[in-house]
Amino acid sequence: MVAITTGEVRAAAAELSKMRGSLAAWLKYRTLNGRVAAGTAAVRKPLGYAQRVVAARDMSLEQDLAQKLHALLEVVMKGQRLPDPDIRSNPQAAVQLASVALMGGAAVSSPTATGSLLGAGAHPWLWPALIVAGVLLTVTTAIKTAADVAKDREEKACIEAGACTDFGFWLKAGGVIAVAWFAWRELGLREFVTKKGRS
């Protein structure tokens, strides 16, 4: 086996961190949309409409994410029983596997001892070395990308259902107002308009 360098482990840790950030962002909106579907979230639109919007999610995105997560977790958590990645038999597969990836195995039930380095005791801080050893950096990048795409879809559905606010719109509107105020007060736009109004 080729020796693993500190730089490789550091790079893998950075990729894992990005992947976990993307998964956490997706899981936030996915969970909120699940509450909308169950009728337990406050929505600003009619509940029936909101539920139809979130129910129209693209399940192929979740299936892809679940399969990628399962492939990664099989390597870094060998010896642990993982949730079934097939969303036809387990509609919450992607959610469960994302929770495992975020919590480092604490969410997995019924672990089995294997006694190997990749065994049930593989702590999250060991994952970067295990990922480099398994040459799975491309999988973590693919998971991050899939989670980002799924997060965007869930966020749009959440906004359309009226359970979320489009903060991006309000940030842009605030920026336009700040620039207009600065031009009005500091760049002499007020004086210009006043002079034009008098003439």
C-alpha cells in the first residue's frame, strides 16, 4: 500500500468538510419540506398547494445522492449496517445516509464488530485517511455536487410552497437601496435632482 502523505489527508479533510457543508444545507431544506408535506410547517400559501409543490421533487436526484453516499460510507464505515440506498423501498434513504455522513456513524444502528482499521470504530477524524486510502476523493466531490443540486431544488420548492423566504432577493434589494442611498447622499444626486427640478 502506498504511503499516505499529510498533504493528501489535509486535502481529503477539506473535501469532506465541503461535502458535509453541502449535505447539511440540503438536509435543512429537505427536512423543512418534509414538514410541509406532513402539514406541520407554517406556510404562507394554501397547504394543499404547498404540499403538491414539495411532493413534486425529483426523486432521481435523491436516488443518485443516496447511491453515492452509500458507496462512500461502505468504505469508511465497513462493518456497520447502513440504511438501504434504494428509495423505492426506503424513501428516506438519502436523508438517513446524509445523517450518517454528518454524524460520523452515530446515526447507524446495529453495528457489527470487524476488528479492522475500517471497522465499526472508524471515527470521523479517521475518515480523511480512509478516503485517501480508498481513492474516494472523486466520490466526495460527486456527493458535494449532487447535494448542491438537490439543495437548490429543495430550496426553490420551499420558497414556492411559502415555507421559506428568498433571502437572496432581499439581499439584492437591500444592496440596490444601499447604493441608491449612497448616491443620493454622498455623490450629490440629491443636489442634482433639486437643481433639475428648479430649472
